[in-house]
Amino acid sequence: MIIIKRSLAQAQLDEIKPGHFVQDEHGKSGIVENVEVFKKGKEVQYYYKLKNGDTILILK
């Protein structure tokens, strides 16, 4: 299991792929189905869509 949190390095967030089991700091967890990364200026948004329908969002 991978704990996803804002303090992870961008390289670590980039390594999370579909099939990984993840959990955020608030207890939301599941298997990653899809990863979307959007860059807006200096900000990077990571959307981890889980098979159970939840989404974990990390802003860097």
C-alpha cells in the first residue's frame, strides 16, 4: 500500500500507476484505475481515480 500525501516528491507521485493500492491521509483508499496529471503554471494536479469510484487529488 502506498500512502499518498502532499509532502511526497513529484517523482514519487509520478511512480503511482494503475493497479497500485493507495490510501490518502484522510482514509480514502482503493486500487488506482486511472491517473491524470494536469500542469497549470507552477502548479501540478494529480488525480488518482480509484476502482471504487473515489478520486484522490494532490496539488503540488
